Amino acid sequence: MEDYKHFLLLFTLALALGFASIASALTWALRYREGLGWDGGAAEFNWHPLLMVIGFIFLQGIAIVVYRLPWTWRCSKQMMKLIHAGLNVLAFFLAVISVVAVFDFHNAKNIPNMYSLHSWIGLAAVILYPAQIVIGIAVYLIPVTPVYVRAALMPIHIYSGLFIFTSGIATALMGITEKLIFSLKSPGYKDSPPEAVLVNVLGLLIVAFGGLVLWIATRPSWKRPKEGDAQTVSYNSSSPGNVKMARTDQESSLEARRRNGKAEESG
Ligand code: ASC
């Protein structure tokens, strides 16, 4: 129970930080920059940070921890895999729109593409992401791959997912820093005008959100219990008493895992 409260506290904090990041990115575009539009101008560029924060950072972060939400343990594993994949696919589409916005803006203004470290790391992450999604769907969502192959690939799937997510955060920090240096002239970035402070805070919020997602995703005792998987579908459709029983099973399996100090290798 203590562990559940601890999870809930950190997950709620992560959600709050995620929403605050999105609100800061929106405030940056609407209040300090040229707003949002699709005209080849600055308003089109402004979709780039906003959609990346919503998709590549917030939605991808939630997709990473979605299996750990205890109230989803009564849903079938297949359903949770669909939600995990769906959130990642949605995040990827938002990232693609966001990249199109920035290329459009550069081309309209004759600004070169792909010269900065931000763009190199960012494009690498945006290319690796669909590879991760397609391999994930082929191996885990479509029930053809043998279990031993799934198990062998799981540490790689988990590692590469966290790597892409973390690279996205590093890319966002580079991107917002270069944007502040480029666009704040007088007063400049070094003079700390309100826009610079807001966007520095946006960077802090993103780092804190990412840090919490990584913490939640790497606690072995917060993993979705394996034992309930086959049974959950039938618990689902039956009476609330049975659901309660399923949860009790899961709680005791968590207790057992904690007592054993056993860190499982797969998700
Ligand atoms: C899956 C799934 C898991 C893992 C496991 C191998 O498809 O639901 O929990 O792969 O079977 O690690």
C-alpha cells in the first residue's frame, strides 16, 4: 500500500510536470512569439517546439509508463500493448508534423536545414522512433514471435525506448537554447528577459518530467504483475468481487517480488 501511494505520488507529479511543460510551450508560442499558423513564417515554426513537447516528450513518456498504472492491471496485456503502441504512433505523427513545420519555415526563409547538433540528434531520434515502433509491433503486438525471441529482445526494446526518449529530451534542451540565442536580441538571452526565464523553466520541467518517467520505468516493484495476464480477461468481464480478487493476487505478487528483492528483466 505504501508502495502504491509512492507510485501514485510520483505519477501525479509526472503528469503535473508534463501538463506544465505543454502549458509553458503554448505560452511561449502565443504570448512571447508569433502564435501558431501554417504560412511558412514564424507562426508555422512555433508548432515545432509545441508538438515536440506534446508528442515526443509527454505522450512518449506516458506511453513508457502506461503498463505500470495499477488500475490498468485488470485490462488484458494485449489491450495495454495496443494503448502503448497507439500513444507512440500518435507521438510519432505529431513529431513528423513538427519536423515538416520547421523544414517548411527554413525553406520559406532560406535558412539552411540540418546544420546544428540539435537537428542531427533530433533527426536521428525521429528516424529511430518508427523503427522501434515497427519492431515493437512486429515482435510483441502481433502474436507470432516465439516467447523466447520476445524475452531475448525485451531488454533491447526497453533500452532503445528509453534511449530515444532521453535523446528527445536532450534534443529539446539544445533546441530551446539555440532558439533563445537566435531570437532574443535586445534584450538578449544574457539579459534574462521574461521569455528567457519562461523557456528556461520549460527546460527544467522537461528534465524533471523525463527524470520521473525514467525512475517510474526502472522500479522493478512497480512492474505490471505477470501472473494475472492470462486471467485478467475473465476477471474483467465478471463481477467486481472477482476484479478485487485479481487485484489482491497482484498485490500479493508484488509483495512477494519485493520480499525476494527480485528484479525482473522484462516488461
Ligand atoms: C510479450 C509480453 C511479455 C514479454 C515476455 C517475454 O509479448 O507480453 O511480457 O513479451 O513474454 O519477455
